[in-house]
Amino acid sequence: ASLAEDLTVALAAGDQLHVHYQPVVTLPGGDVHGYEALVRWQHPTRGPVAPLQFVPIAEQTGTVVALGAWVLRRATRDAAAGLAGQPGPSRVAVNVSAVQLADAGFVQSVRDALADSGLPARRLVLEVTESLLADDLDTASARLQELRDLGVRIAIDDFGTGYSSLSYLRRLPVDVVKVDRSFVADLARGGAATTLVASVVELARSLALDVVAEGVETPEQLATLVELGCTYAQGYLLGRPAPLPAATPARS
Ligand code: G
Ligand code: G
Ligand code: MN
Ligand code: NA
């Protein structure tokens, strides 16, 4: 069977798909602010399949609508249940594909996930990439506003990699900017990436947006981000994506 067909089976099977959580920390203190939900697929014969392999296929076939709804339900339920006692407030960020956002039922699926889980809307962040917004700014902007009206927060993911300019941030209903990890990887005193991150931090401050630096892997990168006034960070240095700790089995 094709990967696309197998994914449909996986969605029905219920035990192949999982969600891992990666902490987002506050700078400079390092307290956990919340978690990003990242889908994982353990295929029964292929083994682990990376999202970079199956998300694009799910987008082509439309299965991403069901996949996304599943992740949203899982993540909101986990967050409402306190993320199995993980440190920090139970805020959760969920990635949303362009295909999902364009789907007519998307806003309702978010409303349903919030209602069914009981998670307060303010604790849910939806991450959308800037490239998807660039295609049709007005339509995307209207859809994001509908979501924001629910009380959900909106993050622009992979910021800096697409066509969009800093001025987009003024025009979009957005709460959080996530600086793409390629810029964090290039952070070196005086380099072009440093200038970009500094500009994003500055603009975000003036627009009262939160800034998350992604892909922080070294103490040097972290120190530079703190110096630049970046408010949040995420990356392997601070915590890898991981499954929630399993409930402690009862003693027999
Ligand atoms: O977790 P990892 O670094 O392998 O993720 C690779 C890519 O897959 C990232 O761009 C991430 O945003 C995306 N991704 C992870 N989980 C989801 C999900 O639940 N939905 C969507 N649409 N993309 C996801
Ligand atoms: O596109 P998005 O930002 O959602 O992608 C998140 C992806 O980045 C996840 O697949 C996650 O596993 C990965 N990731 C998280 N932290 C780091 C990091 O410090 N370094 C690298 N290389 N990848 C990371
Ligand atoms: Mn993301
Ligand atoms: Na990102």
C-alpha cells in the first residue's frame, strides 16, 4: 500500500500516531512557558515515519484535514489534563497546514476540540507558516481573525524563510512570531542573521508580539538571544520533543 493509504489506516487504527511535546521556555529565566505538539507516526512495518515525509503527502491527498483534527484533539486533551504533570503551565501550540486552514470546517474543528477537552482557548496556540499566508493574505487574514475571535492565539512559524516582510506582521492578526531555526543556527556576533533576529525582536516589541527563537542548540546562541531581548526560546538545548510520561502503573 502507498504511504497515503497507510496513513488513512493509521488514523483509523488509533495506536500508530502519537504526539510528542517540546518545551518553549521564557527568557532569560528559563521557566517553561508551554509546549509545541509534534506528530509522530510509528508505522507497523516501516518503523518511524518522519512528518517531513508524510505531512506533504497528507496535504496532497487531503488527509491532512483528518490528521490535523486528530492532533488538535489529542493536544487539547493532553493540555487540559495537565500534560501528565510536565513542568510549567499547560499551554500547547499545534502546527496547522495551509490545506487545513483553507478547509471550510477548520474553525468549527477548533471550536469542537476546545469544547470537548475543556481547554481554555487562551492556552491554545495555532502555528501557521508565513508562506501559506503569502498566497492569499486577505483570505488567510480573515480566517485567522475568526480563530482569534475564539480566544486562540496565532503564531507565525518559520518566520524569515518565506516571502513575507516584517510589514506583514502589522497586517495579520498575530500574537507570536517564531524565528526560523536557520537564523538561530547562523547567530554569530555581527552576522546577517543577528541583524534579522534583532529586527524581528524590535518590531515584535513595538507590536506587542511574543518572539520565540526556534532550534536553540548551544549556550552561545541562547546568550545572544537573551542579549537581543528575545522573549522565548525552543530547541534541543532546552528540551527535545518527547512523549508525555506514561502514567505510573499501579502496584500489584
Ligand atoms: O517534529 P519534526 O521536526 O520532525 O517536524 C517536521 C515538520 O513537520 C515541521 O515543519 C513541523 O511543523 C511539521 N509538523 C509536525 N507535527 C505536525 C502536525 O501535527 N501538523 C502539521 N501540519 N505539521 C506538523
Ligand atoms: O516547522 P516547525 O518549526 O514546526 O518545526 C519544528 C521541528 O523542529 C520539529 O520537527 C522539531 O523536532 C525540530 N526541532 C526542535 N528543536 C530543534 C533543534 O534545536 N534543532 C533542530 N535541528 N531541530 C529542532
Ligand atoms: Mn512549529
Ligand atoms: Na518553525
